[in-house]
Amino acid sequence: MPAESAQDRPIGSGGSLGLTLVLSEIAVLFRRLRTWAMIGALALIPILIAVVVRVSSDGSASGRGPAFLDSITQNGLFVSLTALTVAIPLFLPLTIGVVAGDTIAGEANLGTLRYLLIAPAGRIRLLLVKYAGAALFCLVATLTVVVTGAIIGALLFPVGPVTLLSGDTVGIVGYFLRLLLLALYVTVSLLGLSAIGLFISTLTTVPVGAMAATAALAAVAQILGALPQLEWLHPWLFTNYWLGFADLLREPIAWTSFADNALLQLGYIAVFGTLAYGRFSTKDVLS
Amino acid sequence: MSSDGLAIETRGLTKVFGSQKAVNGIDLAVPRGSVFGFLGPNGSGKTTTIRMLLGLASASSGEIRLLDGVMPRDARGVLPRVGALVEGPAIYPFLSGRANLPRLDAADRPPPPPPRSTRVDAALERVGLGHAATKRAAAYSLGMKQRLGIANALLAPRDLLILDEPTNGLDPQGTREVRGLIRSLSEDGTTVFVSSHLLAEVEQMCSRIAVMSAGRLVAQGTLDELRSEGTARVRVTTPDIDDASRVLARLGLPPQVHGRDDTITAELVVEGLLPETVNAALVQDGVRVRGFEVSGASLEDRFVALTGEGFDVAG
Ligand SMILES: Nc1ncnc2c1ncn2[C@@H]1O[C@H](COP(=O)(O)OP(=O)(O)O)[C@@H](O)[C@H]1O
Ligand SMILES: [Mg+2]
């Protein structure tokens, strides 16, 4: 009798941890063409930079252009760094805006949100799982830029020991580890924005709106951060430490900016996570 | 509330949208094991009620008992035992039909014992989607999506199925299949609560029904109970239609002539007027009565009377 078997389900087996749902969330995220299109676009950044520098320079350092750009010709390992610097203000927040803005609103728009909830996924659990998916995307997006940059740099330019900002020299492996640390730093930097996106996503059933609003907030925060008149506000902007990763390229590593950044992002996660919970836990799902 | 024999019980369930009462103080009582039809024109509040039953929307007021729990408080314990289709199916268009099901099953906790892939395949077979399982769900027709939605509701053994207009978008063959499916599920002991705006459909599947009209529950009971609440009707077969019509009118019964030109019917609307009296009056006036039949009200009439409109008219 189904009546019995339905009632006799074991309580507290593996699924109740939400691990299956996390895996399912990751699978759905990375089975979307859109996700791969964004990852491809991010990979294109270091490739473009490396190819353009290779074609136009022919070994003569010009002394112009953004930071690190000249160094690329001397050492291919700088491609990753340059690409990250280019990607952080615009491209990364844009892709994170798409993923984080889509979390709840996307499911609402498809109508699948109601089926997830009556499964029942549990509203808090669904929020956590959705956030975990967005956070994983932050890591994948950042790693895409770093790793693609390292590969294309090694292919097009000489590779050798790197002189750090402090004047010390590290080997290729040591530098690559630093790059991974850098990727971690940037990932952490994007977690606050992801939380904001998650919250905005609970407000609407139109994913594009949530995506645009999230990406726009990243732009606004950076503009505010560039205005000296608003100096008092800067420490509170989630974008404040976005480009502050230079400390990771010194010997010994200065961890202060990493810690300050992590604390700030945690604050944003706490605030917007709470707001998202407050909104979503009582929301009528009518889509 | 005591609800030992009830799978669904609501008291004064109300949902207000702005100034509109989409659901207005309804008291549902769905016995366990029944196939229960939730009937009402479009916009009468069926889906809104179902959303509240499942904890998707909060009730403005009123109480809900679902199986052994109070909703939404006991959602976590109750909902795994409930399969549902609400306001049509929803799919991830970029996944195959088959890949859609584990996604929602993954959200179910705790998962039932048989391996997921076994249950997914069984559910797909049961709704007749086995052959199209690997197709991208975006390429599904409405009827196929509807089947996928029903398969999702059947992923685990359920005590209660709540199906909101399950035959929407299905062809006559699919409609028959869904009816058969509901019957077989019911025979397994599952309580089925099925909403529809089509009387004929509910009449074929359900033993009990509730009728919604503009947010209110206007009738509830077995089909027979509802039939007997209506006014009886006499049906006279005679070559003298005009005479018969005159006699019936004189007795205060508005005559209705139908397609065939030798029958005339009238509702027995006059209190205390017995059918035999009507027959005697007809014969006395020289009407050649060849057939005389008394029947209960048709459900159709009953529903038009209850809801003030035909059943496929938008409300
Ligand atoms: N999200 C909503 N906001 C405002 N009104 C709504 C909403 N959903 C439904 N309604 C209204 O509630 C009434 C009942 O709708 P619904 O429950 O969908 O009816 P049914 O399922 O019987 O066709 C309708 O008048 C509809 O306009
Ligand atoms: Mg409806």
C-alpha cells in the first residue's frame, strides 16, 4: 500500500542534509548553455589581452597602457593578473549578476519554484542551496580567468621566475599558487554581491530585472567608491577591496586586506542573507 | 479539528488579493480514499485554494489540515506524502524530460527508498512518456509537459495527490489515460483531489465533489446528493406538443421543447405538485400521452443554478 510506504520513509537520511539538492543545483547551473557562454566570454578576456599584446608589441615595452600590461611581454605569467584586473570592474560582476539574480526569480519565472517548494525543498534550504550555487559560480568564473590566462600566457610568452611587488622573486610554481590565492580573494570579493543578487531575486518573478539590478548595483558602488567626496562611505562599499589584491603579491604576504575584505563580505552576506530570508520565508509563491 | 477520516479539511479558508476575496471562507472536507472533484469555472478560486493547501501561499484567515498535519506548520512532514500538479506543469526547458524529474525529486526530503532512476523511469512509463524521455523538455507539446508534471507528482508513493486541472492540454486519448491513471491510483489507496472546470470530466472520475463559484464553496457532497438537491423534471412524450405545453403552463410549470418534436419537459417547480397530478391533467385535456418520465435534476442544470453560468465560461 502506498499509504504505508509513504508514511514509513526514514527521517534524516542523506537527502535531508540537502547535499542531493546542492548537487542538483550545480548540475542544472552547469547544464545551461548560458552558463557556458559566460564562462567562455570570461576566458576570452585573457586570450584577447595576450593575443593583442603579442601581436602589437614584438618585444618592445611601450611604457603605456594599464598596469602589468608591459610586464606581460617579459613574462607570460602576468596575463592572468592583467585579465583579472580588467574583468573585476565589469565582466565578473555582470556574470555574477546573471547567476545570482536568476537564483529565485529564475525558478519563479519557470514555475519550477512552486514544485521545488512543495517537494518540499524547504525555503531556507533552498535559499542556502541557491547561494551555494552562486558562490561556486564566483569561484569557477574567477578561476576561468586565472587559469586561461596562465595557459595562454605560457603559450605566447616566455615564462620564468616572477619579481613580486616587494622585489622578491618567486618561481613559477610559487607564483601560480599566488594566482590561485588571488582567485580566492576575488571569489570572496564577489560573495557580497552574490548575496545582494539573491535578495533582489526574491523580490521579483522577472529574472532579467533581478540580474540587471544586481549588475547595476555593482556599477553604482564602484562609482561611489571613485568619488573622493564620499570617503566616509568607502569602507562600507562591497566593492571597496575589489582591486586591493596587490598585498598578496608581496613577500611576506600581507593578509590585512584579505581579512578586511572577507569581514566586509561576511557583513553583506549576513545583512542580505537575512533580508532574503525575511522576504522569501513568508512570500506567497503565486507564479 | 478532528479529521481522522479526512485527507484534507479546511475551516473558513480565505485568501484576499487586494480588495478581492479570491477564496472566501471555504470549509472543505475530503475523505481519505476518495476521488474528490473540485469543480468551478475559471477564476473561481480553485488554484488559489490549492496553493494554500500546499503552503505556497499563506491563508488570509482560516485553518488547513492536510493528512495528519496542520499546514503550513507541518509542511516538512506532510508534503513528502503529497504529490501535486499546481496551475499546470513547469519544466526546465534546457533539460531533457527525464533529467527534469530528479531535479525536483532531489528537493524531496527524505527521499524514498527505491533508487531515483528506478522511480523516474517508472513514473515516466506510467504517464506514457517513456519513449520521449531523452528529448529536450522545451520540445515537448503542452500535453507532454502535462504528463511530465503528473509524472513528477508520482515520483514517490503518495498518500494524497492534488491535481489542478490535470487534463488541460491533453488530447481525448490523453484525457482517458489520465482518468484511468487516477482510477488506478485511487484503487491503490491514494486520495485524489482533482480540480476541473469541466463538469463532465469530474462526473466521470469522482465520487464526491465540491463546487466553487466566485471564491465560495456553493455545494459539497456525493454526486447523488447533489443530484437529489435539484428540482425533479417531468418528460412527456406526445404527438400533441402544443396542447401539452398549454396544460403544463396552466399548472405553473414552464415547458421546454427540445430538439425532438414529440417530447416536452418541465421542471417541477411548483411546491406540492405531484407528477401524477400533472399526468392526470394532461390526459384530462385530451393530450395523448405516450410516455411520461420523472427524473432528478441533471447535474448540468444543478451547476448552472449553483454557479450562475455554464462551466466553460470564464468567471
Ligand atoms: N497573484 C494574484 N494576484 C491577484 N489576484 C489573483 C492572483 N492569483 C489569482 N488571483 C485572482 O483570484 C481569483 C481566483 O483565481 P484562481 O484561484 O486562479 O482561479 P481558478 O484556479 O479557479 O481558475 C481570480 O479572480 C484571479 O484573478
Ligand atoms: Mg486554476
